[in-house]
Amino acid sequence: MKQSVKILLVTLLALVIWSCGSDNSSDPIVEKPVVEKTVVVVLPMGNGLDTHWKRIFNLLDHNMDRAFSSQDRMVKLKIEYHAEDSENLEQLSESLAEREDVYAVIGGLYSDNAKTLATSLCRSDITFFTLATTEELVRAFASTGNLWAMTETDVTQSEVLLSKVVNYGGKSVALIANESDSYGKTFVDWFAFQAHELGLTVKGLNLYSGSDISEAAVGAAASGADYVICAPSHVDDIATVVDVFNSTSNPTPRLLFSDMGYGSDVIRLLGQKAEGIEGVCFGADPESGFEVSYKTFFGDDPTVGSAQLYDAGMLIAYAAWYQELHPDITLRNSLRKIVDGHDFNMGSWMGEDMRNVVNALGNGGEPYVRGASGWLNFDSKIYTNVLSTIYYNYKVYDGHYIILDYNTADGGNRTDATLAGWNWKATQMQDFTTGSSISYAPLKGNQALLVAASSGWANYRHQADVLAMYQLLKEHGYTDDNIILILADDIAGNSSNPYQGEIRVAPGGENLYHDVEIDYMLKDINGEDFCNILSGNVTTSTPIVLSGDEHTNIFLFWSGHGTPGALCWDQSAMGVTGPQMQAALSRLYERNGYRKLAMFVETCYSGSVFQQCIGFPGMIFYTAANPNESSKADVFNTELGIWMSNRFTSTLLENLTSKSVISMRDLYNRLFINTVGSHVMVYNAENYGNLYNSSMDEFINP
């Protein structure tokens, strides 16, 4: 049966059910005991959006009457609305967390707001459904078991947008995104990685922070890319981007907007400027007939998140009913039972479909639940993310949205990766030929230089990773005399640290803050001083430097932040630039200050620095990311509210701890495969020798 015919039949059936309502003489709805559950809805209410949300719950309430028509009691949701766009969400989430009458919370259309809500609610054991799409939210709060995300993350949306570029025949892309909010950060983190995987050339990351998108739009318009992916923070930003592209006399790239460009408020606010905008947005399954039914019932287009909001309420109603049938079960486990059901397909979201599900649950069945947005399949391990989302390819035409086509990605491939939000397995690895052997002098000693180049509680992971490496080296025989440690040392005693004097890289892990000898406090030196330490140049501010010779292997590890072309030093974005690093290594080479040097760099855009450091014999550089990518944090501690480690570093530590004799080539292989979300790179391998025969043992075991 063709899809259009299916939708028509579904719509006609919906109209019949809607019109019959409680007057269906063959199936009367009579007064019966009501199980009422308070559900708090926190969504933007301005620009007419409140009308849309209330319509959704009126529709759900009508269908719930139908759903419980065969039962001796029924579930009702008491909806309490709060304005995401005007209320103090910190205060609201804290007050909701203390209320005993709140059964569940649905909210956070915008990612930063969802994060604020989740911080209090998820830690307070309150079930929180969100329509927000940032992958950072999933990575941070999935482990609590209380977060239910009704769409795939923007990792998938970015993938779908880039796939559209490929399908349209584009060869190059650029990005506009806000790097200072959670929503934009997902695109910043994943765009270049996915573009590389899809064979697209990245023409630039045009990033902005705060409210001014104009400069980023100008850069993107002049990028020379075939397409520009735009993920703005606010609807107003769309108008600015459109104005910039329309005012340029030269040909500009074709614009594709993220889901921020879809919604009734967009057309209402932008008016004529919205005409022609195109992009991708999560929405309803076209076969469910939900969108057509909504338009028929209400004479209006649904807005972004309508189908997902309906499904969240429906799942809560099912879970409440399951708890009535099984009083000893918790809401969390009740929801898991509902989405785990795979007995029979009971239909979709309408009243008759819901009645089939309610009756099946009442008879001890485990029905396969489907909603307005499609199959409600969740990760069977941690139940946080719906595994497959329908995306509209939308365009505004004559003041209305038209759907050009529908897109989805294979949710089944994401089952094991949902907790981290890392949905890719990289396949494009560097190829290292065996090459010719290089002659090295005998090895007589080792030195290490370890740098945690950031400060502050929010950057806990950088110092934790460096201290983990420090303790690993000492366990393998290094002494403080041959380790130079640079650290801010403001974490163990930080007022935010409930475990004073302790730093760990994983919850319940070893305390790494013991017997630590710090050579330089981060605040006391700068990037230029680091270059002197590396090159062996003793100065007033750098009395302790690398002092090896042609018989000394040098191990370097750097963890911190990075920008394109530079490694950050504390608050300085341009702490050590590519040319500065190259000059320091050149001085080290000229004074014959090393036998072999291996440097591992955990920063965003680290490849942009070390691609400028090619040509030195005996040096090799492993970077967590290529020149266009950010690196990824790992292991979020919900109690402390911080990331405890980084993905690249945790993989490096694991392999050096268990296999210090691992070859340089095998180490790259493990780092590349496990550091999903950025491409681990190796630089200067051609001047190092045979990576298959070279071992990390000579760097780790002095």
C-alpha cells in the first residue's frame, strides 16, 4: 500500500474516532475510579507555543478516555505548565525535586535549559523526559537512569544534514554554530568528524558565542563551500544569517538549517524572511498520520517536538497503568517494561491503538509500543535515548512548511553507544608503511614532561588525567627526578570537592593525589616558559628543564584545551602556537637533547599544531583530534558535576597500564578505534622508523 494511501486511511480513522468520542454507543465511557498523576511540563510558552502544547495534551486526554474504556479504572494526567522561556529554571527544578506529588517532568526544548532541569531532577530520582537534542545531556545524565530523551541526539541530526549534502552532490561544507551553548557544541564536536567520514571537505568552522551570529555568517558566506550547515541558538539568529547571505553580491553556499529553523514560532517571528529556508528537523513518523491528523483537528501546522511530546505523555500513562497492575514496581522499571515489550504490534498513538495496549498490559501481555514519532525503541542497557528518529527535510513555501522528504538513520547500530552518545565506528585509519630502519644511539635513560594546561573545577579531567599518567610512570620505575610535572593544583583542595585531598579518573577509582611532587605551578609560567622547558633552555623562571642527550628517550603528555593552531595555556587561548612548538622542538633537535621523543596531546584541534612539526628525526606525535575536530570528554560524575577523564587519555592509560610493550602501530590502532568522535592522528611517523617494531616499552619502563 502506498504511503499516501496509508496516511489518508489513518487520518479518516482518526477523524471517526475523534468525532465519536465518548458518544460511541457500542463502547460507552462511564464514570470510574481515576488514578491521577501530576506531570509537570516545562516548555517555551511564548509566541503561541503554549497553544500547541495544550492541544497535544487535550488530544492525549481524549485518547486516554478511549484507551481505558474497557477497564474498571483509568489513568489521568494532571498537567501543570511552566514557561521555559521566562521562569527561573534553577529555582523551578529545585522546587520540583522537593515535591512529593510530581510523578514525572517533561521539558527542555532548548538544550541548555534541559541541562539545568536535569541537574536537579535526575539527581533527585525524578523521571525526566526531554525533547532537547544535545549529546552532552545524554552523556552526562544517562547513568542516573532518570533521563528519557525522546529523540536521537544532534550527533544524528548532524549526520543527516551532512548526508543531505552528499545526496545533493555537494563536495564541501562549512558550519555556523554557537560554541558557547550545549546545542551548538554538539555540532561543533561532531561536524568535522562526520564530514571526514562522508568524504566531504570542510571549508571552515564559523563559530560564535553569545548573541551575535553576524560575523560567523559573513565568514560562512565567503567560505567557498558548496553548502553551509547552520545550527543557530535562537530563531532570531536565522534572520541575521538570511540577511547576510542575501546581501552578498558574490555567489554564496546553499544553506541548510538545523531543527531550530522548524516551528510555528519561526514563521510567526520571521515573516517573509522565513520564505525558502530549508533544513532538517525531528518529527512524526509519516506512516502514523499524526501530522496530518493534527492539521485536520486544529487547522494548524504542528510545531517542533509535537509528536515526541505526545509520546512522552503516552509512555507516562502506560507506565502509571503498569504500576497499578504491579504495585511493587518503580516508575523507572515500569517504563523499562513498557519499552521492552515485543509481543505484538498494537498500532500507534490513537485511542483505539492505546486501548489495545492498555488491555494487553491488563492481560499480562508485553505489547510492542509505537507512538506518533515511530517505534519507541530505547537502548536496552540504560534506556536513555530513543534509538531511531524520523527527520523531516523541510522547506518554507508560501508561508507554510512543506516536507520534501523524510530521513532516518539506522538506530540499531546505536544500541551499544547510546550512553556516550558516540554513534560512529571509524574506518578510515592512517596507513603506515614499514619504511626503512633508523639507527639510534643506545638507550641509557628516560625523562618525562607532563602538562595539565588548565585550571578550575570545571576542568577537573585535565589534572586527573595528568596525575593518572604521573602515577603510572612512577609505578613503572620513574622517579620525581626524571619527571617534570606542571599543574595548577587547584582541584584536590577545591571548595567544590566533597572529597578533600582526592582526585580520581573514575568513580570509586584510586586517589591519584598522593606523593605528588609538582615542579611548576601553572599560574607561575606561560607558554614561552614551556617551550624553554621542552628545549632545555634554563632561565630564571625555568630552572628545571629537560636535560637529556642522544641516549635519552623523552615522553611528553599534554592535557588541556586547544583552538585551531594553538594549545591553550590556562586562560590564554594562544598559549603555544604551531610555530612556537616547532621552534622549541627545533632547538631540542639542534642541541642533540633526545634519542627518541613521543608526545601525546589531549586537546581539541591538536592536529593543527603538530601538522606544523614535521621533519624531526626520532620524534612522533599522537593527537586526540585532527586539525578541525574537538576531542571528547569521558566519564561524567553526576555527584561532582564534572567530567573525570577524556576519551583519548582513558584509552591511552588503559593500554599503557596493561601492555607497555604494545607497538607504536598497535597503540595507534587502539586509540583510533576507541576514540570515537574525533580522528586520532599520528604526525612525523615517516621520520621515526618502523612503527610495527617500535615499542612503547622503551618510553614507559626506564
